[in-house]
Amino acid sequence: MRANIFFGSQESRSREYKQRRSPYSGDVVSESSICNESDAKKALNIAKEAAKVAKKTTIAQRCDWILDVAKRLEDSKEDMAQTITDEVAKPIYFSRIEVDRCVETLRLSAETMRTMHGETINTDAMSSGRKTIAYFTREPAGVVVAITPFNFPLNLAAHKLAPALVAGNAVVLKPTPEAPLTAYKFAKLFIESEFAIKDALSVVYGDAEVGSALVGSDIPRVISFTGSVPVGEIITRSAGIKKISLELGGNAATYIDESADLDLAATRCAYGAFVNSGQVCISLQRIYVDAKVYDKFASKMAEETAKLKVGSPYNEDTFLGPLIDDESAKRAYDWVQSAIKEGARSLLEIKCEGRVFSPCVMADVRDDMAIVCEEVFAPIVSLVKVESFDDALPRMNSSPFGLQFSVFTNSLKITKRAIDELDAGGVVINDIPTLRFDIQPYGGVKLSGVGREGPRFAIEEMSEIKSVMIC
């Protein structure tokens, strides 16, 4: 099936199409329009005019629009889940979960918008002030450019589209090249809705050329991007004076205290390290374990990991499917071999068949090994022995990333210190740093990015405050 361009509400065929092959089977699963700089500029100009109309629509219409899309998506759940699995080889069980989460994200965005409000200000509260009627309200920012990644091609698109549109903006979406059909089908739900705002959503496909044209244009007021640090840096340098929201990944870590429930910790850590084959920004990559329980935890971690089913993403019980491409599989294998040469050891047999890389638990890892210094984005987790939380804390914070961290402990003192002293956008106690609820603010510090997602917080990012005084 072909993923065509949407120039606003008008679907347009392309002269040329690019094939997308399944990461698992190699079969052609979709075709996407090949777009260029001219296409990006056309979409932006349409969005510029549509934003003027969208701003004047009622909140009721926008909320009805987003809720209608949620209902349509819920009705087509299985087809959308299959499309996700076809394009990015996410195991079908988790593709269905992603669709469910997307429905929730849409509905939450509408519910949040209904209760967004401004605030009155007492301008006579200062001696230099005087009595007025003063308040602030929120208005749509204008045009939003949304650029989305492959690992959650549906729900992460929803985290940008739903808040932007329900706030009264127009959007140009550039989806990941790895899942064009997923984006096309999702956008079609918006455009075909009876409550749709004409031309408020456009979709163009492509890589650097299209992305640069979108980001560098004077038309967008907001750039919302999820992806790599190098691309995030390019966006920051070329965007100019705009509101920029960047979610750039992480190097998530957890600490296993001697007081922790080791069975719980091992079960949850196996999930957090290997769900979606480790291709998650908050995938658990580093586990700092108190020396007193290191060997016991390592054994339990290997045992829990060995239970995970690896194979075809179409099997109902598959936990790990293939990595997204050959380069990712090769990089993961090289990471492991490099760590072994540096003195680490694998607790399980290392298996790599094509793009299917079996989960790998590395023990005796040191802080100077590349496998813990950089984001691996693969099913690899490293165990590092530490003397205490005092030893683990600076090591966890030493990463240039700071998305989410966690600790497993029954110590109230360590819990409080973790909340106060871990340098991250999110801290989880007694669960994995991979835990995320879509209602929460989500984002990181340092190289993990700027801004926050989650419907309420994204709406704030994608709107402008207007201050009013009536004297």
C-alpha cells in the first residue's frame, strides 16, 4: 500500500515512490512518496493559511475532532497494529499495546484541552502597581513541525499531533522513513473525520533535505523532534528563533540496593532492558548493583532474561523481534565483542541471526567501557558492581544523558536521596527507568533534550501566553 503526501486535506500522488521492506522478512510492506524541498515548502504554506482558520475554531470542535480520531483508531486497532509490525517488526503483542496507548493519548489530549485555562493577576499586589483587570490566556502558537522516530511510530506521532491540533495549531508532520504507512493511515483518520479543520494537517516524507526545509523555514513557530543527538544539534543551529522541543534519547540506569526485592528487580529489569529489542529511549542500559548482592542478582537477571521469547514479530508470544536494520545489528554485536575484549563477560550465549539479536546481559563491566558510556539502542544491558549508593550515584550521573533513572530499594533515606540527587528528567523508585505513563511530563536534561511531552505539557509548549490588562 502506498503512503501518499497530504498537502493539507488534499491527498496527492507522487511521481516516485520509495519501498519499505520488513526488517524481519525483507518483503516490501509499503511504499512512500519521495518528497523534496519544494514539497516541504508547499506544505508549510498551506499550514500557514490553515493556522489562521484553526485558531478561530472552538475548543469543542477541536476536542470532538481528536475524540473522533481516537474512536476511528480504536475501531481499526488490528489493522494499525499489523502495519506497525510490518514496517518496524515490533512484536505484534506490543504493537497492539502501542495502539491502545495512542488511543489514550488522543483522548487525554482532548480532555486536557477542555480544562486548560489562564489566570487572573492581582496587579495591585505590589506597591508600584495599581488596580486593573489583568489576566493571561493561552493562544495557538501557529504552525508546528513534528518529526517522529521509528521505535513508536504511532504513539509518538500522537504525542505531537494531538496536543498541537487540539490547541488550535496547524501541523506539518514528517514521519520516520521506516514507518511511512503507519503515519499515512494515522493522518488519514484525522483528515477524513467529520470534525476535521480543513488543511490543518499535512504529511510529507523524506530525510535531511525535507527536514532542513521544514526546520529552516520562517513559517513554523514550533519544532517538535524526537530522534538522535546529532540531528537535534542540527535542528537547534538551523531553526532560528522558534520554540524547540527535543527528545534526544538517553542512557538509562538503575541501582539495585542490598535491601531491594531481587526477584522483583530482576524480573522488571529484564523487561526494561529488552522490550522492543532495547530500541527505546529509556531502555535500561546500566545496572549498578551493590556488591553484597551482585552475584545473586546477576544470576537472577540471567535467569529472567533467558525466559524471553525471541523470534518472529508475528508470533503472539514473541518478546523480542529483529533490530530495525543491518547496521543496528552489526553495531550491537560489535559493542558486545568490544566489551568482552576489555574484560567483560556475557552471562548468556551471544546469538545474532541476521537482524535478530538475542538479549545480552554483560557482567563485570567497568565505567570506562564504551558499552556503558554511550546509548546502545539494542538488547544489551550491563551490570556494574558498586560498594553502595554513594558509589553508584556519581556513576549514574556521569552520563551526558539524563532522561530517566531508577533505584530498587527499601531504604527511605536512599529513596529521598535518589529523588533529590539523580540528574534526570524522571526518577522511578522500585521499578525500571523504562516505566512511562503518557499522562506524565516526559523529557530529559543534558543531552537528552529540552521541553516536555505528555498532553498537558505539550499543549503548553505548543501555545503562547497572552497577557491582558484592562485599566
